[in-house]
Amino acid sequence: MILGLMRKHAKSWIIKFIIVVICLVFVLYFGYSFRAQRGLRIAKVNGEVITRAEYQNEYDRVYSMFKQMYGELWNEKIAKALGLKRIALENLIDQRLMAQEAKKLGIKVNIQEIQEEIMKYPAFQRNGVFDVRLYKALLRENRIDPEEFENSIRKQILSNKLKEFLLAFMNVTDQEALDYFRYKNEKIKVSFVVFKPDIFKDRVKVNKKMLEEFFKKHKERYRVPEMIKCVYIVIDPKEFEANIKPTEKEIQQYYNFHMDDYKLPGQKNPPPLKEVRDKVIKDLIEEKGIELAQEKGYELIDKMPYDIPLEEYAKENNLKIGYTDFFSFQDSTIPGIGGDRKTVETIFSLKKKDISDLMMLRGKFYIFQVKERKASFIPKLESVYDQVKEDLIDELAMKEAKKEARAFLKKLKEKTELWEEMIKKMGLELKETDFFKRSEQIPYIGGDQEIKEILFSLGKENRYPKDIYVTENGAYVIRWEGKEEPDEKEFQKQKYKLKTELTYLKRDRAFEMWVKSLRRSAKIEILNPID
């Protein structure tokens, strides 16, 4: 009808105007779409695109892994120092290269292999048996898309298959295994003194000019982050449970599907339904309550007018609302509610009057809207004066501690005075550790692998490291005191296990070198910077 009208009035100025408008919309829309698509591409690996969504998922995975490793010590400065953005991108590039090489070699991963691998995960099992309900619940609780999770398992299986294919004939000799046994099990002990910054605080004198210069240099340290406060609607599955009356058919079907969940440890067969009927009904009602709450949440979002304040919508529909306290992008959870960093990031990305997707947090469903924002700012020196002064004194005191520790170590190496005499003269506390392995923490000190390797390289003729070791506790001067060789009779008992372990280590190292060689010959283009 419309095309007929346009043909009939093809020469009319109205039609010409409409055509111009259509052309303009076409150019603007598809031009934007093309630019947007370019913006969604992070890199190309031999012509294959890595999207921003893939990068964000990998970054979130890497971030969560390191955050778990560091525990309470974790903060955004560590994330930046570790270069997690670069790690995430390099992981994706390596995955692309491996997938491309696997395709050339005819190595594939099928659905059954992915399912079997997932079913092995203890987190998804009840009484040693895979529980699909638990699997879905855990993914939903952690806001992980099942397809995304299964794709990560596929990549893991593919990597293992490539290792097996490429490194199947890698062997470990008895001598290599013995060297590895010695490396793992030899022990040393050390003695040390620590120059603590607190000892030197009385030496430090600061003035206003020094404080101003320090604040100017380190002002980002005192930046108050952007803060938001949210209004939210909460849908609690428990509120739906009272009206759920399962039929006999539903109870039987649920039991048939989940009967292995009700097996007690050591039982070969699940108990009959009549023995666990109450538990089955309770579990069924809980699951239905979650489903109904989720449906209600999606229904509220679908019916919600665009650009409406959440409080107004809640009032019109007799819904309860809640408010969060102010929280920042650096917070790992939403105050009083929970969630994780990904949840916080998602909410921070909301524009004015935008509403969030339906989120499940601690067993309840939420819809969020940002109610108020406080912009990030650097405070005036006066408002953080005491903190700046304390930080400057700490820094100068640490500088003095390192200076004294280095002077102390220099005298020892020059052998102008003996270890014990110098310690006594300076009123320092001497400590000696028990014997420890490379795989263990240095008693009283802690330390990373780098300092342990340095200490294990010392001996009777070379007792001191080249430099002091510094932690937040102070500057350490460490001295090698002795070595304890492992009992090689124990080697024969562990030889098979050691050979297997070392084989895997050698495979991983060789595989890493192989992937690096793929990188060197690949065409890798960074389309959009990640920093």
C-alpha cells in the first residue's frame, strides 16, 4: 500500500522529502551502528575478532581469581599494579590462537565432554552426585550465564587436549626427578634483624611546605571516590511459598528427577518417596517460589514505563522499596544487601533513571535504580591534614630505616665488625628461624618466591643477600645460617609421584613456549585500547 502510494506520487515534493529523511536515518543509524560495532571490538587475532563482551567476562574472571588469592589485602591499587587488564587480553589472545591451532589439527570438544566435566565439579554435587538444580542455583546466585560458563569449560578441555596431543611423549629421567626432589625438600634456616620505621619517627621533622609538596605529589591517594545511593524493589521468593500447593503429580515428578539428592552417605539407592516426602515438598515449594519471584520481577520490568522514578512506580503498584547507604565503585558488595564486584560495577554503570536487570542476591531478587550520586573529588589539604602528616612521617621513617639497614649490611660485607657484636651495639633484636622449604613461608617474615630463591642460593661462603629485604613492617637484614639436605631414601618412595608431577610441570612450560611461538607468527591487531 505504502509502496503503491510512493510510486503514484513519485514526483511529488512530499515523497522526495520522505526519501531524504529515510536516507538520512539510514546513514545516521547504520553509520552509528558501524562505529558502535568497531567500538565493541577489542582486538583481532589472525582476522578473528575479540569482542568487548568477551574481554569484560575474562577480566571479571581474572579479577575475581586474584581478589580471592589476596583476600583482605586486596584493593584497586593491587589490581592496577598487577596489570589485570593486560592479563585478561593476553589470555583471550592465547585462547584464540589455541582454538585456531586445534581446528587445524582436527581437535574438537563435544557437548558430552563439557557435560561430563561439569558433572565432576564437587560444588555442583549433593552426596557425590551431580544436581542440576544446585548447578543452576549457584550460577544464578553468582550471576554467571550458563552458556558463558560452559564455554569456559570447553576452552579448558580444549587446552588439555592440545597439551596431550603435542606433549604426549615428554619423559622425565630419574636424575631430573631426583633434582626436583632435592629442590622441593631441601631446607635452610636464617637469622635476621629488622629496622622498623617506628624507631626512626622521632628523627623525622616535617613542616608545612613538605606537607604541601607531599600532598601535591600524592593527592590521588586521598581522592574521595564517586558515591551512589540506590533505591530498590526486592522480590522475596519466601513471600510466594504460602500460596504454593504442589499436586501429587508434581511431587512425584520432582522426586523422580531429584531422587539422588535424598540419598544418605553410604546408601546405594535413594529412599522411597514416602520417607522423604516432607523434604521433597519443602524443596519443591522453594524452587517454585524462586521461579514465581523471578517471573514477577521480569513482569515488573516489562511493564515499567521508561524513565520513571522507581519510587513512583513502586507506589503505583503497592510495592515495597528500600534504600542503600552510599557506596563507592571500590566496594566489593552493596551495603546491607551483598552481591559482588560485578554487581557493583553494573549498578554504577546505570544512567539517570535507568533501572537494572533483575538481580538475584542472597536468595532474593532485586531491581535497582540510582537515586543520588556524589561526584569524586580531591579534598583540600586542611580536611586530610592529619592523615597526610602521618603518611609523610611514615614514608620518611621508612626511608631512614632502609638507609640504616643498608649501612648495616655494608659493614657486615666489609667484615669490619661481627654480626652479633653489631646487633648488640645497635640494640637490635636478633631472631633465628627454624628450617623451612621453598614452598613454605619464611618464619616471622613471610616473603615472596623471589626472596626465597635468593636465600636458597646463599651458603657458608656467601651468607648475605646483595640487598636488604623490605616489607611494610620494615627493612630486613637477613643472614644464611644453615642447610638441611633431604633424606634420599624418601625419594624412592616418592619417585613415581614426583615423575608424574614434574612431567606436568614440564608440559605446562613447554606448552607455554609453544603458545608464545604461535604469538610470534600470528597477526595480532589491537583495535581499541583497554586502558
